[in-house]
Amino acid sequence: LGILIAPAEAQTYPTRSITMIVPFAAGGPTDVVARIVTGHMAQTLGQSIIIENVVGAGGTTATTRAARAANDGYTLITGHMGTHAASVPLYPKLAYHPEKDFEPIALLAGTPILILARKDFPPKDLKEFVAYVKANAEKVNAAHAGVGSVSHVSCELLHSILDIKPVGVPFNGTGPAMNALVAGQVDYMCDQIVNAVPQINAGTIKAYAIATPERNPSLPNVPTTAEAGLPKFQAQAWNAMFAPKGTSPAIVASLNAAASKALDDETVKKRLLELGSVIPTPAERTPEALATLVRNEIAKWTPVLKPAT
Ligand code: MLT
């Protein structure tokens, strides 16, 4: 009976490839998480999922495009704490609202933030970093992925704690920003762990601290900000999948089930954990839980970021 009364689209969806918009450059944390998860989802759904990197304006250009796309389940977006929360206070003329213009599908990953620097940046540890950037606030620069991106917002928080305003250097994502850090073209960055683990392990950049209460198993030698002397700086971002508002509940349910199945897959889990991300529990993966997260994150970041604009 269930099959007989199920909406027709749920029985057939998807009948063609799906486009997954990634609002930052290829090779960055959002792109990496989206590719890992959608690679498995495509097997479950029996259709390919094509990643389209659409860059600009801290991810808001792509998110606007996703909000305006047809709500037929064939255009989705992997958004994050920036595009679907921090953008609200930072862009007074934002052309979308994360809550009103999207159907939440599933939380994909938690991504702790690290304070990273070019390999030859003089400070040796976090205490020296704090003293150095305070003393040289006019000279140092911080790379980020555009206003409202996670890297921008996280370093804004760090800078407000340190009471400094160094120059920001924007990129189309922290993939390219990381290349500049490795090349020594920028001084430091507050980036998501997914982007950082391979470079830290290769010794191409410095990691001063991870801004979470516990150390991360993928980086056991990197101290927490509390251990390293800056307990006030706590930051963890997240990646999540959304569809344009009005996408049918049946399609959302089938995408949610495929995303959750991907997160339970041993290979997917291993890859995400190796990169330091935090895999959401089943309770955290529901569309309702994601709606609550978005609402709470907007409420959390609005007072922090409003004075900075
Ligand atoms: C990216 O994928 O490049 C990042 O998520 C950018 C950011 O928000 O810092």
C-alpha cells in the first residue's frame, strides 16, 4: 500500500544527473566534503552527482543561484556555517534567507577550525603568535575565502578576542588560500581542519592550535586553544546539504536517506575522519535537526558579526 500511495516523483526520482553546487573553489574543504559524500550518494541514487564550483562573495553568489534554482531535486547545494548563517548579519542585502529559501536535507560534517600559518612565520607557538600579531597588526595579513566565509568569520572572532584588525586577503576558497599559505604569500589563516590535515602532516604549514575543547584524533600533536593559552577562541564550522525551498518532502527524504547512508559507509567514514571532520550522529542528520542548527547558528553569529560590518 505504501508503494501505491507514494508520490510519483519519489518512485522515479532521480531520473537524470543531479547538480551539486559547491560555493567555493575546487580542492577546498566544502568541495572535499561534498565530493566524498556525493560520490557515495550517487551509487545509492543510481545517478551521477555533478559538482559545480561557483565562486564569489564568500559563497553567497552560489547560494543565491541555488536558492533560485528549480525546486525539482536536480540542483542542490553544499552550504556551510558561512553561507547559511554568518552571511545573514554580514550581508544586509543578501538575496536569499537560509531558513526561508531552502529545504534542509542533511548535516554532512562538523569541521573544527585551526589557527595556521606559513611555515616560516616567526612565532613558534600560540602564545608567541598572539604576542606577534598584536605587536605587528599593521604588517601581518590573514588569508580567507571572502566576507562571510568560515575562514573570514573565524578569524574575525579571533581578531575581536585579540583586539586587532589585520589586513585580510580574500580568495575564492581556502583551497587557493592554502596554496598561497604553503607558498608563503600570506601569513596566517583560520581554516577548517579538512583543508589543513594533509598540509600539516606534510610539514608545509604551521598549526598553532585547534579551536575545539578536545584535540582531534587526526592531529594528536596539535594543542587545543585552551591548552595553548587562548581558551576564549572556540570555533567549529559545519557542512550541510540543502535544496531550494519547495522541493518535495519525498525528494528531500530520499536525499536525506542517501546522505545518511553515505555517512555510515566505512570508506566514507574513514576518509572524513582522516581529514579530521566530525561525523554527525543519526539524530543530527535529520532535516529538522539541520533546520534547528541553521536557526541557532544565525542567532549565535548575528551579535558577534553585526558590529564588524
Ligand atoms: C572552502 O571550501 O573553500 C571553505 O569552506 C571556505 C571558507 O568558508 O572558509
